[in-house]
Amino acid sequence: MAWYDEAVFYHIYPLGMLDAPKENPYGEPVHRLSGLIPWIGHLQQLGVNALYIGPLFESVGHGYETTDYKKLDSRLGDNEDLRAFVAKCHEAGIRVILDGVFNHTGRDFFAFRDVRQNRENSPYRDWFCNVNFWGNNEYNDGFSYDNWGGYNLLVKLNQRNPAVRDYICDVIRFWVSEFDIDGIRLDAADVLDFDFMKALRHVANEVKPQFWLMGEVIHGDYTRWVNEGTLHSVTNYNLHKALYSGHNDHNYFEIAHTVKRLYGMGGNRPDGLKLYNFVDNHDVERIYTKLNNKAHFTPVHVLLYTLPGVPSVYYGSEFGIEGKKERYSDDSLRPALRYEDYANAVADNAYTRLIAALGKVRNQAKALSYGDYRELVLTNRQYAFSRSTGDETVLVTVNNDDNSASLTLPAGNSSAYVGALSGVQVTAQGGNITVNLPGCSGEIWLPVRDGVMPVATGMAAIEAAAKPAEAEPKSVDGAATVEAETKPADSASAVENVTKPAEAEPKPAPTQSAPDEAFERGRIAGLQEAILAIMSKNGPITDQMRRDVTDNVYHDSLINWIKSFR
């Protein structure tokens, strides 16, 4: 087991988030990177324990045309800023991986400048692919060369040149010794030379225990890149596409088929392929923009956090922000965000509260990191599966229909389960549990062991953590973080509010400090009768459904159940 097996990632594009100029003036460093330090507390609230940030090093514009691999982009600060930021992340228990743009460089990279100046006499002429001194380009260099993506701004490195390979390997050693990073995301890994990647893996094994290499791969057999000789993981674009289109088309078969194919690609083992799962990033439209029904934000993210792989959230998407890809610019995908505008998001924003709940559930339920995958129920609009390891089985249910649905699932070796997001408890009968899924919802069912409820790491705990605490909260340079209370899951936040961002969230009504016991029993009974009456309009009520209602004696949970029928 390695740290990345239990990672929950957050992804930052720093030049955008920190509102850096689009073009690098190569002037004195502007210390913008320190502006990310207050966000560290926010990451802790989200249950994040790993950060992918980049590109970071000196470049011309968007960051992927590197001009100096050993110098923080002057628009972000200097090397001391990066060193301090990584140290602060580590103090908070957050690992840090950087972008490694090793397929190509910018035209201002020292070796390419030498080729431009000395042409055939440059000792670096073989550092780049297919340099042709009989050709020319739009820069009127008097020679041509291979590039990435048709852009001569991005000069393709000759990765088969031992000098290039040694230089990049030294860059990795430098990043570890200077900044203490924990891994690298390899840009454009799907066009990197495989022998070159093997050399990088050798260095990764050398520089630091559990140093992680993750590659950007769009299509193909992921096992070509993910194996003992090359990379630990790659970007899961297959699942990315399935997650949003499977909801837009009301087609859970697409998602389940993708998961089954990828799981089989890894040998049908939970440790076979640990892919980097995401629903959006700096190159694709925001998930909130792509979803036809914004209420699907909830089931999409429940799947992101529970399917096999390593989940990642792109900065800002936890707030439900929009981002549409433009023909000639990705700026709308990479916006500037001010920490002050989102400092209370976990308390005030239902989307953020959901992401925080999912992060904490993921950290608690180890079966979501190490468990096998077994499909239990599959229709166009409902989908259920289990993740099991040892004696722990976690059940996951999602519903993309506007109407509620009832599912019967095998209970495994547990006599009862509790919904980590809703707080609803269900007991097993005849080896099965029957659960009710509100429309456009998802739930993670945690087992109740020996009558002991699992710690409330879901919506209820997030609500509690958002309230003022008696103890002074931990902080990272002024960024307050409050740990979730470890109370049993006896109440829940209204998950349906996640699907209604425009409406102000209702404040709870005041309650009596010491309500009369008989009055309280009557109030609970009235809510239970109301639920059964509503359920009867949708069809016959089974004995199990009746037991589920009568076993739930928690006022807030019953209120949320009633709301779910709307």
C-alpha cells in the first residue's frame, strides 16, 4: 500500500487561479504563489490529501512552453515560494505532484536558443526532433523542426537522445531535492517515448519512496503505460466521458460498461489499474456546464468518489461554477478565484458541502480505495455496485431519474447499513436490504458493525463542522479548518439542496431545549405516517419498506426523506 492508493486529489492550474498575466514579461518575480496558502485549509475541509498543481516553471504563456525547468515561473514568484508552499502542504498532510512537460519545450529554452543562434554548429541540434536546416517556419528561423500538436511554439524534444534523457532525469532529481515533491504528472504521456518513460520510472524509484508517476493519456490500452516498468497511473478519459454522457443520456449502461472494461483491463483486481479519475480539468469543460440536468451533479460525484481509481476535483468545480471551452482560448476553464469569496463555502455552498462529505467518506471507508468491484443492479436509470475488502462491504447506489426508485441489494455479512450522505438506516432481511433512492441522487451505504454506527463523515458531520466549535480550529497560516465531529450518523443535511443552487438554504427551525418525550414520539410517528402515505401513492408498500420507515426515528432524517419526494 502506498499513499496514492488512498489519495483524494485536488487539481490547480496556478497561472489561471492566481490571475497571472497571459504573457510572461520575464521581469522581477511577483509572489503570487503564496496566495494559495490560505486554500490549504479549504483542501483539508474537502478531505483532500494530495494536490496536482501545474504547470509551474518558467514559460512564455500558458505554462506548457517551458523555458527554464529549474526556475519557478516569475509570474508566480521564485523558488523559495514553491519550496515554502510544498512544505505547508506537507504540514497539512497533503502530498504534492507537479506537471512535468518533457515532450516539448518553448522556443526560449536555452538549448533551442543555441540552435537558433548557431544552427548546424550548435551542440544541441540533436536535442530536438527532425531539425531541417533546409526548411523554414513562420518565425523565419531558416530551419524547421517537429513540434507538438502542429504548434511551432512547442518544440519537440528528442527523447531518444541520451543527453536529453540525462538532462530531464536531473531535472526530476532537482525538483525532489529542492522542493520535496511527491510525484509528477507527465504532460502528453501518450506521445512520449516508452524507453524515455522507463528511464523516468528508474529515477522515480531512486529519488523517493513511493514517488508517483501519472501520465496524461487520452485513448488506448492503459496497460501500455501503467505497469511496473513505466507509470503508476494515467488520466482516465474513458470514465470522464462516460460519467457525463451516461447521465445526459440516462444511460448507466455506458458507465457500467466502461468500468467493467477498465476493471478487466487491470485483471479484474482492485490493485490492477489505479487510474486517475476526474470529471473535468484545465482542458475540458466544467462538469456543471456539461450536465444537461444540473441535479446530476450529485450522482456524478458519488460515482467519481466510489468507482475503482483515484478521485480528483478540479479547482472551483466544488463550487458548481461554469466553464465552457472556447474555440481559441481555454481561459474560461482556468479562471482566477479569490479565497475570500469562497472561505465559507463548506457551510454556505451545497455543492461544496457534498464534495467535502464525499472526501471524508472516502477517507473513512477503506473499501473504496482497496476493495474489489462487483456490479449489483443496472438499468438505464439506476445503478448499484459493491466495493469489498476483508470484512468490509460498502454499497453504492445512484439514480439519474427525476423520480425516486427502490432497489434491493445483497447485504453481505452486515445486518444493517447507514447512508453516509442521508443518515438513513436500513436493516437486512433475508440477506438483503431494500433502499429508497430519491430522484437524481446517490448514496454510499456503510455497514453497521456489531450494532455500532460508523462515524458520521458525510453530510451530517459536515454540517456539524460548519458550525462554530468550542475548541479553537486548526489553521494553516490563518486558513481555519475544523475537523468533523465524530457523532453517530443520526441526522443528515438535505442532499436535495445540492440540486437547487439558486434557492437560499432554509435555516433549521428552533427546537425546544427539553421537549416532552411523548410529544417527540408523536412528532416522529406523524412524520413516519406521512412518508408511508406518500409512498403508498407510488405503489404497494412492502414489509421491508415499512420497516425502513419505522426503524428511522430521527427527525431530521425523516424531514429529508419527505423532501426527497418533491
